Amino acid sequence: MAIITLQSEIKRSKRVIDLKSPMGNAHCLMAIARDLAGQMGRRNTNEIIEQMKSGDYENLLLVFDREFGFVVDLLR
């Protein structure tokens, strides 16, 4: 599973977050993760957020992609 998607590879049915935009900052990504987890009825929301915060920005992206990559494409 690729964490970074080329613009030409983006599936238009997914939400796209441009990591260069304000939505790509760590706090926004954690808020989006919390919102998505809530919408999905996930009970481990706090655990996901803690995993996102447990390392650097690249770790945050890896965790986000692992948990939500099936509905969100991250664009670098």
C-alpha cells in the first residue's frame, strides 16, 4: 500500500488530502482521523490518535494511511 499517491493515480471516488495544504498539517489530519473513525463507528479512535502522535510526521502519515487509506488518498 503506497502512502503517497501521484495525482494521476488518484481514484476520484476517494477523498483527497493535499499534504501541502493546511489540511495536511498534523493537527488537521488527527481531527480528520477522529471524524472518520467516528463515522465508521470505530471504538479505537483514541488508540489511533495515540499511534499517530507516537512518532514524527512520517509516522503520522503511515498510521493515517493504514487506518483510512481505503477512503482517503494523501497527495504530496
